[in-house]
Amino acid sequence: MNQESQQPSSRGSATELVRAGLKRRYAREKRFRLYGLTAIFGSLAFLAVLIISITVRGLPAFQQTFIQLDVTLDAGTLGLTDNPDNAALLKANYNGVIKKALLASFPDVKKRNDKKALYKLMSKGAQYDLQRKLIADPELIGQSKTYWLPAGDDANGYMKGIVDTTLPEKKRRFKDNQIAWVETLKSEKRIAQRFNKTFFERGDSREPEMAGIRGALFGSILTLFVTLMLSFPVAVAAAIYLEEFAPKNKWTDLIEVNINNLAAVPSIVFGLLGLAVFINFFHLPRSAPLVGGLVLSLMTLPTIIISSRAALKSVPPSIRDAALGLGASRLQVVFHHVLPLALPGILTGTIIGMAQALGETAPLLMIGMVAFIVDVPTSLTDPATVLPVQIFQWADLPEKGFVERTSAAIMVLLAFLIAMNAFAVMLRRKFERKW
């Protein structure tokens, strides 16, 4: 009787132990999931704060302040004679007619210092706008026209609320008389904010209101074009050979180890290599998209090779065996069957490598692509800069106008990176085959 009575109690205690163990295991799993969710939401929160801060700072750069002026294009003030040629029109005194138009709008301004403060309401780029208009239509000489011309950086900052008017006048660049003139223009509806086309139409400038990203944008496009044309075929060919044709021995193992090591080398090392080889030895032009593309192609080769090998390795061996069993050669098996199936992964790795190259700055600084470039490059050997380097240069400038342009350029760069990654996902979904 004692043995029979002890058996149910021992079974009950064992069941309770199992249940207690399961309860502890489930509790650990719940805690682990909670830790994972906390990490994910924390990362998303930091990312949201970063994007919001950049957006808040960068959005004002897409608006530019313009002032309406009644400009008299007097030949005497411009310093032109009858039937001037383009050379004379380029050298004309456009700044003089703008100053006359400002004084005509504020006839009470008489003192020399007040005149200087009044002239600072206008951007230095206003004279170049008049220059382009007059070159396009020389018949405007002698006529009076009403134009909306860009305001200076300080007036632009005041209109956007960047200028702190609570500070004493001595601590502000934008003085009280300038504020009064802007308020007068506002009451007369002769000052307004419009979309800043200059930001997308012009290259770099020392004046914030005249600075744009067009030169850097074209430099990035040309540099990435060279990078893609060089790195993609070489990397895919190397991956195909190593994965499909190369014998498995110590030499191929050494090559694989070095490829993996190159993927972890700091990018500035590739810049030093480009400086020593492409510029000092081959004497290629400094600050050119050609050299930048060569350097970035060296940097992206390991990334594309590794991703391409992984894509080729993911193709089932049965496809190779079936093709070989039907009499196909090794070359036909690779190019007719394996490569098409691995293409989505190869393209995805390539685009990710290009996105990495788009955001690189350090290797391009070493080859001189940090130069001050105003003109838009038209060939692979023209002096150029790229968008990340342009951001780096603007972030180091003290003017407040460059702060918002730096954030706006970061927004454009992030938009390109997001578009490239979305394109990679789209290609994968379109060409992916399931078996």
C-alpha cells in the first residue's frame, strides 16, 4: 500500500518540475523577445530623430527670398556703348543699376553707411541674373523692367525667422535699419519666398544664397558611372571563376581570404592607393571623375565579389547536375542556367556596393576631389566634386545659410540612397525565381 501511494505523488512532483521548467523557459523567451523589440524600436526612434532633425534644418533651403525691383538698364550706368558684343555685356556694371534701383525704392537713405547696409539686402548673384537676361535679349538696354532678384543671405535668414531679433543690435549682423527696410518691402508685397531653383541649377559658391548642388550631383553621377563600368564586369567574372571553375586548393583559399580582408580595409587606404598609382604614377588629372571612379571601383570590388559568390552558391546543385546530364558544357551551365538564377542577388549586391560608393568621402579627399568647383563637369576628366564632399565642405563654413544647405544636400543624398536600395529590392522581387 505504501508503494502504491508513493507513485502518484512522485508523478505529481515530476509534472510540477516539468511545468516549472517550461514556465521559466517561456519567461526567458518573452524577455528575449522584449529585448529584441526594445532594440528595434530604440533604433527606429534614433533614426526618426536623425531624419526629423535633418529635415527641419534642410527644408528652409528649398525656399529663397526674392525682392522686386524696378530696374532701369541704362547704357551709361552699365558702361555700354552702342551695339555691344557679348564680351562687353559680360563686363557691364550690373551692380550699379541694382544699387540705383534700391536707392530709388528708399530715397530717404543718404548716409554712406546706410547705403552700404541697404545694398547688402541684395545677393551678389542678382547681378548675374541681370547679366543672363541682358545677354539673352540685348534689346532690353535702355528700358525699365520689374524683376524679382535674389535677396542676400542675411535678409533671407530674417524672412525665414533665423535671425534672432531679441539680441542687441551690436550682436546681430542684420541691423535694425535693414529690418525696417525689409518690413517696408513686406508691407508693399515686394519681397517674397519662392522655390529655390538655384539650389539645383548652380554649382558651389562662397555666397550661401548662390550655392547649389548641380556640380556635385553631376560629379557623383559621372564617378558612379565609371565605378559601375569597371567594378561590375570584373567582380562578376572573378566571382564566377572562383565559384564555378577555380580548383579548391591553397591558392584559391589565399585569394578568398584576401578578398574578405580587402572588404574590411578602411576606405582612406584606397584613396592613398589611388593617389600613389593613378595620380603620381600614371599622371591622371586630379579631382576628376575618372580617377574617383577608379578608386571607388577598387573599394567596391570585394563587396560585389562576395555578394556575387553568395548568389551563385545559392543556386541548387541539382540545376547544374541536370544541365550537365543533358550534355551542356561547363560554360553553358554557368551562363545559360546558373547565372540567370543568381542575377537577382548579384544585382542587389552591386547596387548596395554602388550606394556605399555614393556615400564615400575619405578616398576622394585623397585624390583632390575636395577642390572648390563652380562649373558643372561635362566629361570624365573635368575637375569635379561629389555630393558627400560638397556636404563636408559646407558643414565647415560659418555662415548660417550653409547650415540649411548642408542639411538639404544630406536630404538629397539620403533620397538617392533610399532610391537605390528600393531599386535593388524591386530587381530582386522581379527576377527572383523559387524552386
